Amino acid sequence: MTLQGQEIIKETSKTLPGQPGVYQMEDNKGNILYIGKAKNLSKRVKNYLNINNLTRRIQRMVSLTFSMNFSFTS
């Protein structure tokens, strides 16, 4: 079974360090849905798990997320 949406974000957030960086969300075809930056990647990505506090546009983006990529900065 392939994880998607909140499940992939939840599993990914468990391994992220609390350091600054850039994150990229992609759909199942590899299309980039969103590129964001954060001072604390772990906290920022976990914000996407509280679906009720997100706009409909962001909720849709989360539901379409199939993979995430990260670049860490200092």
C-alpha cells in the first residue's frame, strides 16, 4: 500500500530534524505541488496534519501529496 496525503506527511515528519530548510511536495506524477521554506522543518511539516485549520486549497494540496523532498540549510 502506498501512502498519500496526510499519511505520507505524518510518516515523513517523524524523521525530520528541527532545523531550517526547504521542502517540496509532489503529486503521484512527480509534479511539484508546493515549495516552502521553514526555520524548523519538523514543526512546519507537522502543521499540515491539522487539516481543520487549513484552507480548502491547502487541504486539497495535502490530499494530493504523494512524496516530499527536503534540503537542509544552516
